[in-house]
Amino acid sequence: MKTNPAEPKYTPPEPRPAKLKSDTFVLRLYVAGQTLKSLIALTNIKKICEENLKGRYVLDVIDLYQQPRLAQGEQIIALPTLIKKLPPPLRRIIGDMSNTECVLVGLDLQMKV
Amino acid sequence: MTKARKQLPKAPTGIQGLDEITGGGLPKGRPTLICGSAGCGKTLLAMEFLVRGATQFNEPGVFMAFEETAKDLTQNVASLGFDLKNLIARKKIVLDFVYIERSEIQETGEYDLEGLFIRLGQAIDSIGAKRVVLDTIESLFAGLSNQLILRAELRRLFRWLKDKGVTAIITGESGVETLTRQGLEEYVSDCVIVLDHRVSDQVSSRRLRVVKYRGSTHGTNEYPFLIDEDGISVFPVTSLGLRHVASTQRIPSGVARLDTMLGGAGYYRGSSVLISGMAGTGKSSVAAHFAEATCRRGARVLYFAFEESPSQIMRNMLSIGIELSSWVQKGLLQFQATRPAFTGLEMHLTGMHKAINVFKPQVMIVDTLNNFVIGDNKIEVTSMLMRLMDYLKMKQITGLFTCLAEGGGGGVLEQTGVAISSLIDTWLLLRDIEIGGERNRGLVILKSRGMAHSNQIREFLLTDHGVELHDVYVGPQGVLTGSARLAQEAQEKAEKLTRQQETEHRQIVLGRKREALEAQIAAMSAEYEAQAAESMGIIGREQAQEVQLKQERVAMGLSRKADAKPGKQKGDSK
């Protein structure tokens, strides 16, 4: 999936249609504007996804400045936040995703050491 | 110079008493920290601040809850009469529950709390909020582990709140050595209020203290407060001024002789009356008399009984001829009977305030004050009674309090167990007088402000038709009461009778003497009359003879043709 960080695209928060494969990761990255932190986080998570989940993930980027209402609904406090909607359980991964190991643990792709 | 005195702009809380302590409310447009241990009422205080702001001061508010869900909060504060659902629907309040679950969160590097800012900003802008509550923001420390980031972000948050111009309340749990567990006072330093919930001698009481308030004067004491169905009430004891108007109207005490002792007219309306005395000296009876007399005048009486149940009081008073139940039925007399240990002092005080406001009595009776003293809380009891009495005076309600005197006797009787004597206007002391192997009751007026009152001890009798006051016997034998007085009186009566009989006897003797004398006088005067009559007869006859002699002499002269004038002769003959 391609996302241009310069123009964060609005994606409806509803789950993707059921045509997705059952093991598809539905990820949503919430950022606030195009700060350095946002950009680093996006770069990092894209890299991690490409390396670990190639072909079986969906990543949406949402700028809360554009849609501040979502912050309450999604229980967002810290930014950037990556929410793993699917597969369950729901996980929130906060920070700039620079610690790859922690991200993998957060995505349940690696057992906690 | 007057400009320099201008106070900081303030946001009134609408909470009873708190605005008085803070001189108008919390600092407007600045954050205030409210801290205290669990269950001390932080959330409620913050919520009341928001609700009152929204309903009374047209300042909508945002409540950001970190601990309770919106549903729980709504239910919890509904018990205080706050209809959050309605306020939310009317866009007066926004409730936002911030859910932080550590197990769901994985930290992977640098982050900030911009999400919280966005949420808060969105909530504030959606209703134009002027007030914000963050309850309890310290929960963030439990959910997120990077303290450095959190502290930096909190600092930014409070600055941001100031920039937004909202009046904010931040709540925090009290820490071991700091005011809050995470040292929030470091960031929020304009106004800090500490709440405290302590239990002493099994009775709990809540306290509030304004630790600091930048740019404003404030009450610095610990003020008791309570939470009841109307929210929070703080009682600022020192801010109540002595400004009540004193009435000159007098109301009878129900005991005629007592009224006489009190300058002839009874108590002043709106004064505080204390009846103190040892156990069983008849304090409640005097109180019941007053209650009955007041009801008889058609005024209402509120009777707080802390020792007996209403029916027990009514039965006992019936034995001395005071009938109270009919006044209860007529709605003029209302009993409020509870055990003092049932609630804390503040609850009692508010309970009394409420009962007074609802029933609007002219007279309030508290029987007895001592029961409030549990353990070592005399200072609190005194300050509570002071507030109660001030309140009664403001409302022009006459308060009659009974108080059990402590100690065995003698000078100790002049002390009240609760140290309120200086607050009392009229103080009646009932005391035991022990003479001749019996105990009798005596009543004396220790003081009565603003009226000439008797300084005499009266013997106090409980009869089947109520309280009676008798003069005690004061004579060469000293002060006598009871049967000693009766004996002394009987003896005096006997002596008097004897004296009376003697006098009567003397009078009879005297009477007889007079009668004898009068008889003698009558006899002598009769004798005199007889002698006088005899003498007069002789005189009359002699005169007649002389006249005849003269006539004969004239006749003789005529016959001898004498030329002497008869007139001259007549004069000569005299």
C-alpha cells in the first residue's frame, strides 16, 4: 500500500470489506501534522511492514489535525500511535517506531524477550 | 493605589462556602490543583465546579476522566442531583473518558501527548468551554512509562491550558511526602487545595484547606466540609461575621416564676439559652416547658433529641403534666432524634441547617450538647456549636441547649463540657442542694445578657403540673430547701400561732378591763346626773323664791307709793 506522507489520505475507520484474507493486518497510524516524529514513524512502520508482513497488511495514516474527533473515539493520547485493529487483540503502539523489536512485539509478530 | 488592590479575576465555584474562603472562587483562566487521598471528594468537587459553572454561571465545561468511565461518572453524580445526561445533551458539558490500558500499549520510541491536546482542544471548542477538569491526570503515569516525556508534556499541557484561558481543575492523589504522588504541584502552582478525610474516634470528618493561592488572599484554616445530596458544603467558621440583629422581643419560658426572675418577661427572641446541671436536675423538663409554651403561642419548635426517643420524651413529660403529643400532631412541634455518633459533626450541623430551613421554627431545642463530645473533639464541637448558634441568631431563632455539667459539684458546675459559655446569652444553672440527707434541686441564673435578672437561688420542684419555683428559706439557719425548708416553715408557723394566741388573749383581757372601766364610768356619771338634777331643782326653787320676793317687794313699794324705777331696781337686784 502506498501512502504519501505529505498528503495524509482520509480512510474511513470502518473495517475493510471481508474480502481481506483472515490473516491480513489492519493497521492505522495516527499522527498530528507532518512533524519530524510523524515522518520517522511512518518510514519506520512501512519498513517493518514490508519486511515482515509483505502483502498481508493494510496501513492507513490519519492526521488528527484534520479529524480531531477521531482522537476521542479511538482513545488516542500519545502520538504517533499505531493501532493494530486486526487480527485481535487490539494493540496500540506508540512512539516513532524506532525500536523495531518493540514494534514487532506490539504487532504480536515476536514474543517478548 | 486602589488599583493595586484589585483582586485577580475569579471563577466562582458555586460551592457553598468555598467561594467565601477563596474570596470569590478559583483563579480564572488558570489551573488549580486539588489533591487528597482516595475517597476524599476530589472528583465530586471538580464535578460540582463544572456543573455549577454550566448551570449557574453560563460557563460550559469539559470533564476529562482518566479513572471512571462516562457512564459511571454520570451515575455517581446523579446521586447529588446533577443531571449530566441533560447537560451533555444541551451542550453544556462534555464528558471524555480517557482509556489507558498498559497491556495494550507498546512504547517504541519518542512520542508526545499531542493526541490528548487534540482531544481536549476539540472538546473545548465543540461547546466553547470555559472550564476544564482533568481527573486524575496522574493516571497517565500508570499507563505510560516514559516519565521524562510525560513531565515535559504535562508542563506543556498546563501552559497550553493557560493560553486557552480556561479555568482548570487538576486532581491528584496525595503522595507520601509531596502533595501529589507525581509532584503535580510543581506544574500547577497558582492555587492548591488539599482535601482530607480523617477518622478520629471512629467518626469521620472531611476537611478542606487552601494551601496556596497566588495573587489573592484566602482563608488558611482547615474547614470542615461535607458531601450530601446537594453536593459539597464547606463551613467557613471565621468568615461569618457578628452582624446579626438583636431583637428586643421577649418570649416566655413557660415557667411563670422563671419569667419573673428573667426581668419579668422571659428570654430574648433569637438568643441562645443554656441550661446546665447535673444529671437528673430537670434540664429536659425546663426545655419541655419552653417547647410547650412556644407551641401554645402558635409558633413552631424543632426539638433535637440526642438521648431519648420522641415517644420517651413525650411519656416522661406527661408525668410532670406537660402534654407534647398534641403539638406534634398539630405540626407545631417536630422531633429529630438521632444518636450523635450516627454521623460526623458536620453531618449533624448540615442536618440541623436543613431541618431549620425546611421547618422554619421560632425555637430550636438541643438536648443535650454533651453527646457530641466523643473522645477529644471538644475544639471541633465548640466550633460547630459556634457556627450553629451564629446561624440561629442570623435566622432569629431562639436556641435552647441543655448541657450536662461535669464533675462532682462546687465550682465545676460553672463549666460546660463543651466550652461554649461565652456564646450563651442566658445561662440557667440547675444544681443539687444536699441538706439533711436529701437532694433537692435549685435553679439560679448564672447570666442573662441585656436584662435585669434575679440573683436568688430558687428551689426547683417537679410537680405533676409542671415545674414550680419556690423561694428557698433564707434565715438564721442558712439556706434550707426541701423537707428542711418545710420543717422550718412548720416550726415558724407553730411559733407564729403561739404568738397569735397570746396576742388574742391579751386583747381579750384588755377588752374586759375596758368594759369594767366603762361600767364604772357609767355608774359615776349616772350619780353625777342625779346630783346635778337635785342641785338644779334647788337652784330653780331658790330663783323662783327670789323672783317672788322681788315681786312682793315691788308690790310692797307700789303699795307704799315709792318713786324708784322698777328697771333700776331690777338692775340692782342682779
